[in-house]
Amino acid sequence: MCSVPFEDGLERGTRQLNTDSMLTEVFETLHIDLEARECGGRAVREDTLYSRNVWRKQVHWEYKQAAKKSKRKEEKIKRKINRDQKSGTEVDNCQLSKRVIKAITRDRMAKALAAGPKLCIDLSMTDCMSHKEISRLAGQIRRLYGSNRKAPRPFHLFLTDLREDSQLYTECLRVNDGFLHYMMDMTKDSCLDLFSPDDIVYLTPDAEEALESMDADHVYVLGGLVDESIKKKMSYQRAQELRVRTARLPIDEYMVKRTNDKNFHSKVLAINQVFDILLGFFDTGSWTNALDLWFPPGKGYVVAPHVLRCQCSDCQVVTLA
């Protein structure tokens, strides 16, 4: 056996102890450094989160200030428009922003819902209509509502006998953007469930009585009907079932037939066409102006020349209380 001197063994043991001590110091240093880095990382993350929250609050505050400023500007423009309207000054919509015009329209429609003249679209006859006819009726409702939004004196509109499980309801959702947000009343009830029969005037081309005036206390009803097969007197029969007063537009009293190549003359109008004439009369109080402006030229009728010459206020008896 080879023996190791005592001195060499002692020296080797001393070196081993020194090495272990150095390694221990290095590991302790690394551990301290890692702890410091973790603490520093947490501090950086906390500072970043704090800065982000401050930024969000700042953006939210600036947004609220901008909204308040915009609202004050809109209210100022509205007050100016109201003053101009009261003084008879014309307002140029081209000078107004789309946002202001929308706000004015909403305000006007809200007033109509609160105290405007009432008009119902009776949708109880859709079961006898084809899919094509129902689709056309949905389009007419869209145009009718568009005319009411643009009117200076809009009506309070009702869609009666409208069931959510009906084909018409589905078609209205398909062809009318924002149909559920229309500013009108939609109900599955009949007009008789909403109003007294004594207050209802059902407008039908087959009525004997001509509508010479409009009363804000009455409720006017249009038959929601598109009938390409020309089934006569459907809206009139519906009015008879309801046992309400009937009336027709005064076409015979104010208009005459116009000669045309096809020799075509018709007094049957779409509901949006009838509605435009009613809007025109309610706004101006003149059947002559309303029929001349809104009666479709393709129907073969024009306002009678002698009626056009008679534009004095005595020729029109209007009740718009």
C-alpha cells in the first residue's frame, strides 16, 4: 500500500474547505441577487399598472369633457333653430352635422309620440297575402317611417295586429334596418283595443265620404294591404267589420283624369303614398298642394286646373286642433 504523508492530506483538506466556503459565498450572493431582481420586477410591474390606471382615468375624463362640450354645442344649435322657426327664418340643414340632425329628429319624433296626431297601420289582412305581397308591404312600411322621420310635423304611428310569429314581422326585420328601434308603437292588438270606435276614421278608396279635414283628436287607420290580384273592397269590408267611420282621399273633388297612352287611371295607392299625402295636408292644410305634390303621376290623375287657380285660404276648411 502507498501511504500519504500527513502534511499532504492536511493541505488537501484545507483546500477543499476553502473551495466549499467560496461556493457557499457564491450561491448566497446569487440568491440575494435573485431576490433583489424579484423585488425590482414587482416594483416595475406595480409602477406600470399604476401608470396604466392613471392613463385610463385621464382618457375617461377627457372623453367626458368632450361629450359635455359637444352636448352644450348641440343644445345651443337647437335653441337657435327653435328661435329661427318661431321667427319664420329658414334653417339650412346643410350647415348642421349629422349628429345634430339626428338629435333634432329624435326630439321631434319624441314629441310626436307624446302628443302627435295618431295613425294606425292595420296589419290584420296579411294572412290572405302572398310572400311577394308581404315583402312589398314591409318595404312600404320602411318608406312610410322614413317619410315620418323627415316630416316637420310627424304622426304618432301604430302598427296594429302585428304578431311576432307572423311572416310580415320576419320580413320587416329582414328588409328594415333597425326595425325594432323604430320610434313607433307595435302591438298585436287591434286598433279597437287601443282606441274608441267613435274616434277612428278608416281610410279606404271605396268609402263614400271624402276626407275634407283632419282632426288631431281622431285616429286615422290605413289598411296594410298589398293585393296584386285586385280583390276589391277588402279594406272597406275590414272597416265594416270594425264598425267604424270610413273616408277616402278627396281625389274626385280635387283631381281629374289625365290623358295618357295606356288610358290607365287608378285611385288605389300604396300605404306610404297615402301617408305622404296625409303628411302634406296636415303640414300645409291644403289638399290642392298635398295632392299636387304627392299623388303619383303614373296613376293618371292631375289636380284640376280650376282647383289650382283657387288657392285662397277660404277654399280649404281644416281642423288641426
